[in-house]
Amino acid sequence: MTGRRCDILVPGEPGGGTALVLDAPISFWGGVDPENGVIADVRHPQHGCCIAGSVLFLSGTIGSSSASSVLLELVRNGKAPAALVLHEPDAILLLGLIVAREMGWPPPIAIRLNREHFSDYCNARVNVSRDGVVELTR
Amino acid sequence: MALVLDDGERRLLDGGAGAAMAMRIVVDAARLLGAERLVPIASAHIDGALYHGDSGTLFAERLVAGGARVSVRATLNVGALDLTGCSSVRLDKRKSVMARRMMTAYRALGCETSWTCAPYQATHRPAFGTDVAWGESNAVAFCNSVLGARTNRYGDFLDIACAITGRAPLTGLHLAQNRLATVLVDLSGLPAGFLASDIAWPVLGSLYGRLVGNAVGVVTGIGVRPGEDALKAFGAAAASTGAVGLFHMAGVTPEAPTVAAALGHLPPRETIRVTEEMVRDAQSRLSTAERPDRVDAVAIGSPHLSAGEFETLDRLIAGRRLSVPLYACTGRHALGAIDASGMRKRLEAAGVTIVADTCVVVTPILAEAPGGVLMTNSGKFAHYAPGNTGYAVLFGSLAECVESAVTGRPAIGAPS
């Protein structure tokens, strides 16, 4: 499959890693440990998985307005996803990336992709380029 | 359409370092949201002063160093410390120092030291129809739904950036057409006894959030008119399980004098008739503890307890001594009232730990108890406690919570 060009939601560092496609919406606050990136919500189907260094595919987010703080903290701790792929823009979450840039901590890129394509990437090695192209890698 | 800024807004971008940074954040958020203009705001409620790690402290201190000040009334949501000294927080020394620095920085930006997730019960009640920028999901739901002021769900950083600039992206729930309900949630099939019970609203809120997600719904068929504390519990639970920023209740909330008005006189996109089975399922999902034979702690007050809720607690305890700790989370607004009446002394003598300025789910206050069981009457605590505290949760009514705190065993079925 060739690369797919996506809209860039927040410009940032390009990145590659294993695609982690979340099966259910997640609340970052209370749902992800800001120190290590592990999914802490016991009710989430991927409880215990680690989002650090992954290419994280989010079909939706829920809950607390502190998601941006958790994402900023993950960026500063070096535990953020390598790239974020969202079905739709989530201003609360993505603000964490905008503030990271303001603080001088290089954020990962965030792009927009319709969730119907998410299954093309599940658990594969994926790269997201600086210009928003997502593709499978070997 | 690209975002258009007026002269005043452009001047802020070239102003002091702190205000300019705040304006860049507002502008970036506006572009992300597809807004074409910014809208002046009347007030803000700031969720950003809760310590999640050093990055948030450094951000606030960067704004202070840049000379930023809020330009509108701005109340503060909970912090990570109990500055009143009512309860002790088990943050380690380093984190405690950083959390205090963060709280100090937000005060230096000109925010009010309200430290509550229920600012709407602490005199901060924006007028119907005004634009505001509020953070904290339950406060947002209450502000939009019960007060009829207009706010989106402002995340950390954007809330303070809006408060400094006095502007917010004109989009989402600031626009009248986006405030109309598209989903009808009909409760008329539920027994009147359930609707009148005190678990009804947190359970229904939790169900509602899962059913509607980020859509706007109108609830009908409610029978007994819920009071303000019930609406608070409903909104908090709904905003925990779904991205609920605004709900309507026909005949109760100000933008829903009738079902038809809430729907903008259009047919609903979806109608959900809530059944007893759906309610039973929603209620059982609020508990994660499987057939517990003991309760290690009880936590209430998410959102923060009002003075009226303290009166109910005091009446239910009825002078008895608790055998397990009961944490009652509140803000300074209610603390003053219960201090003055002598109730605080009485509750503390019974074994209640009052927690002010913060709460047991956002900062370590509960004893470390691997495998411990926490009982609560809050849909929001029930949702977040397992991930944030490590306790398994048992959900029940306030009366059941109090009886369990007295006996140390789950007292499900205690009369209220």
C-alpha cells in the first residue's frame, strides 16, 4: 500500500512505530499514566498497553478537560506517542501539543484520518512524515 | 474560511510575552477548531492549576514571567493540595513543592482562589446567554445546561489563555444552532420510585453520557423535578462517560421549556427509550468491586459537596461513630458554612475527613490499600477512582455509603 496523505492537525516531529489502534475512546486524564504512557483505565479494552513511542490511532476521546496536560507531560517525559492519528480534531487533547511547542519541547505530529482506514494499520509498523503522509514500513 | 482577528486581538499578539503566548494558543486552537472569529468572554473557570507533572507548573510560571494577567473573572478548579489543612496529601516532597508553585502561579495571574469543581455553587454563575470559557467537564456541563451560559469544553492551557486574552474561538456551543438537541432521551418508561431515589441522577447521567457521546440530547419523562445537586450529579456522571458539554431537560433547564423547543422544532435524529434493564446495566457498571465483603473507605463530593449535601450527610450519620474513613470533598464556599454552624466539628468527631481545595481522585489522600474497596455515591468518582487510586469501586446511595462507613461492610439496601 502506498502512503496516504492526511491533513495535518498540529505540525510536529515526524515519527514511526508500531500502530496502536484503540478499540474504544479513551480519556487521557485518568486513562493514561503521564509518567510512562501506560493505559491505566481498567475499563478500557487495552488496559496495560503503552502508548509511548507508538503511532496512536484514536477514533474518539472522552471525558476530562485535563487530557492536554497529560499529553504535554508525556511529551516532556519522552513518553508521548511517536505520532497521533485522529478521526477528528480534538482541541482539548491537541492543545497539549501546541503548548509543548510554545514551551520549546518538540511535539510529535498529529494528523487526521477517517477511522474507516484505521484497520489498514493495526499492529503494523507505521511511519508518519513531516508533511502528513502515513505509510506502512518494514 | 481563515480565522480573522480584529485590531485589538492582533495587538495582543505583539504585546507582552505572556499575553502574546496566550493569544498564540487561542489562535492555534481557533484554527484547529475551524473558527472564523474569536468571541469576547465574560468569565473563565480554570482547570489548569491541578498538578499532573512539572510541565504544567513550568507553563504557568512562563505566563507569570511574561507579565500575563487574567482580563476577566477567573475562578480556579481544584489543585493537588489541600491548602486549608483539613486533610493531608501524600504527594512526595518534590511533587508537593511543584504543585504549590503551580497554585501560586495561577494566583499570581489574577485567578480567584476558589479551588472548587463546583464554582457555580460558589457564586460564579454567569448570566444566561453570555459567552464564557470554562474548563472541568462537570462545570462545563452545568454552566451550559443549567445556567444557559455558553462555553465549549476548554481544556487545560486554553482556559487560562482565554482568561488572559478575554477571547475564545467562536465555534461549537458558543453558536446557537449547535445548542439544539438532536437526540431525545425518554425516561417515561422508568418506575417513579427509581426516578425519585438519590442514585437515579448519577446512574442516569452515566447512562446518558454513554448513549449520546458528544451529541446534545434532551431528556424527557422525568417525573420528579431534579434539584440543583441532582443536576450537578447527572452532568458530572454524563461528562465522565461521554464528551457531554450540554444537555437539556424538558421543563427543567432554561433552553428546554419544552421538548420541541430544545429540538428547535425539528424531529430528533434519534430517540432512545430508556428501559429498566439499561438502568440496571448502567448501575452495575459503576461498580468494579466484585461481591466485596468489606469497605475500606468511602468518598463523596465529586462534584464538591454543597452546604445542603453536608446537611444530608450529617442527618444520615445521626451522631454515630464511623468505623472506616469517610472522605467528604468540598470547596471553601461550603467549608465556611459548615464551620460557622459547628457541623464541621461534629462530622470530624464522627470520623469524617473533610477534604477542601482538592479531592481524593485527583491527588493521593486515600491510604495505600492494594485491593482496597472504595464506596461512593458519585458517578464521577466511580468512573475515575479505579484508574486514579487503584481502589475497586462500589457504587451506592449516600445512605448506603454512610451505613457502610458505620459498619465497615457493604450496606446495599439501607433506607435513605
